[in-house]
Amino acid sequence: MNRMIAPMLFSRDEKAGDDKKRSLINVSIDLTKTELENKRIQDNNFLINKYSVNNSLITTEVKKAFRNKLYKYCAEKAGLTDLDFEDKNSMMRAFSHPVFEWELMSIITETINTVNADNEVEDILVAANVKTVGIGDSFTDEIESKSLYKVQEHAYGDNKSRYQEHLKSPITITPLPKSASVDFDVIQMTAINYDWGKQIAKIAASFRTKMYQDVVDVIFTVANVSATPFYAPTFAKSTYVTLASRLEAANGGAGVTAYGTNIAFTAMSDIVDTGYTTLDEINKSGFIGNLYGVRTQIFKQAVDSSNANFAFRVPNDRVLLMSSLGERPVKLVKESALQVISETGLNTALYKRVYTMIDSWKAQLATQAAYAIQEV
């Protein structure tokens, strides 16, 4: 039976330590961003948007040097000497020391916290604002009514309509823990060309993808708008244009953009009676862009790689309409810390290190800005 060791808690609000450690963290971040950027270039459906990194600076020699300096720094902090980091027994000895393990995990988690910070990428920000809170804290958003005061013709003695104060209410969002079991093969880590950036990027992308999925699940839920005038169950020219126009007016004249997958927009295009110009548009993009004057933007599709059928993550049977406002319909509230629990015991091989990484967030509908859903 596995024995659970006291958890290690790391926060991007904490000091990173000495200058040498800060330097290691900065290089680790660059290596991770480079790997995520390479993955984005290779896979058009990858959820992480472009990172501002200089790939030409990340060479094989840099990766090798980082690996050696990383291990050496953690070993020095643990008081371990005469270790050959290309030797399997030395690596297993290093990982069995709690200080070495703690220092290594602190650099990894600081890297993930920084890479997944709300200002680093914009994949989630299309539909959500990210709010960061401290450990155990929550975020409260005061939701005002969009209703204005009713102005009437005045005569003394007339009854006046009162403002609906009850429509104003606060919404509190408390992050909930999400965990992933991560393993490191110590034998592989002895290789001189071991790619740390690639390993950390996989962890960061895994958590980021789950955040993305949580936002998608909230924003595309029909029940959130089905009882309002901002929902159209059937697609037609008049209802679509009316929906976009009502949304634009409700949000103070801010321009409206329709977000959907390629499959959704193609289905909408198939319904439209086509002429020469429209056919030309379909030939260029595969569907009619800016249909009926409503700006179109592709919502990145993704698949669930843990599903045998690679199920789609983003619905293909509805289109999301949002105004160009700074506030988004969904708030994703995330704790600033990442918790790591080391798992050891008789059932774990000496060369295999297993960690439970726990991040906390909650995606919830909380907005004063109206948005709409059009069924396709």
C-alpha cells in the first residue's frame, strides 16, 4: 500500500529563492514555452495559443546545460556530493532525498504556475476572464441589473414604476481542486539529452486543456440562456440577424462576433440559398464567413485523447454570439498555488517517481454582459 508523504505546496506569489534558482526557473519557463509553441505549430488543433519565445536561443546545448545545472543545484541544497547524474543509482539516491525532491518540484511547479498564468495565453480568454485568488480564498462578483430606470410622463399624483433592485445580486466562486497523477522515469532522466521542457509542457498543457474544457462546458450550456431572448433553437436568416441585433443593443452597441467550429459554420452555410458570390465564398473558406453581416470567428476544436473515439470537446451543433467587451460571460477563478504530493511505497519501483499534482479552479457563469446561443 502506498504511503502518502506530507504535501508540498508551491505558489507563484512566493519568492523564488536565490538568484541561481530564479535563473533556473527562467530557463525552465523558456524551455516549456518553446515546447508548447512547437506543439502548436505541429498541431493546428492544439489549444495553447502562440507564445512569445525565441526558438533560436533554445539549442540542444542549452537543454543539456540546464539539465546538469538543475540537478547540481538541487543536490547542493540537499547536501549530496559526488553524484554522477548519468548514473542510474545516483539519480535514485538523489530522488530518495526529500530536500532534492522538494527543490526539484518547486522549480517544476513554479514553471507550470507561470506558464498557465492568466496573462500568458489567450485560449480561455475568448469566453472567460481568469481571476487569481490565494489559497482557500474565493472571488465575489457583484452582478448589476442591465435594467435602466423607467422614465414616464409626469403628472402629480401618478404612480411611478420603481427600479427593480432585487435583480442585483453577488455571485461567489470558490475554486475546487483538480488533480493529475504524474510520473517521472528516473532511468530516462539520466540521459544527457533528457528534455525537461517537453515533460513540463505536457503537464502544463494537461491542466490548461481541462480549464478550457470547463469553460466550454459552461458557455455552451443551452439551459443558461434558453429561458431568455438570447437563444434561438432554429437557424434562419431573420432569427439569426434579430438575435445578433438584440445582443448588440443590450450590450450598449458593442459589435457582435459569432464563435463556432468549422463544422457548425459549414452546417449554417449549407442552409443558405447560394448564388455566385456566396459559392465563391464557400470555395475560399469552406463556409460563408460573416454570415448576414455577423462577424465570424472559428472556435478552436479539440478532441478528448482519453476517449477511444476521440470525441469532440467543443459542440458542433451551436454557435456562440458575444459582444466585443472586456468582460466575458464566464469567470474562471484559479488559486495561485499548485500542490504536489509525493507517493512512495512497496508498490512503486525505485526508478519510478509518482506525484499527484493538484491545482484548484472553478469556471462559472457570472456576467453583466449578455451573450447568445444559436442552434444549428
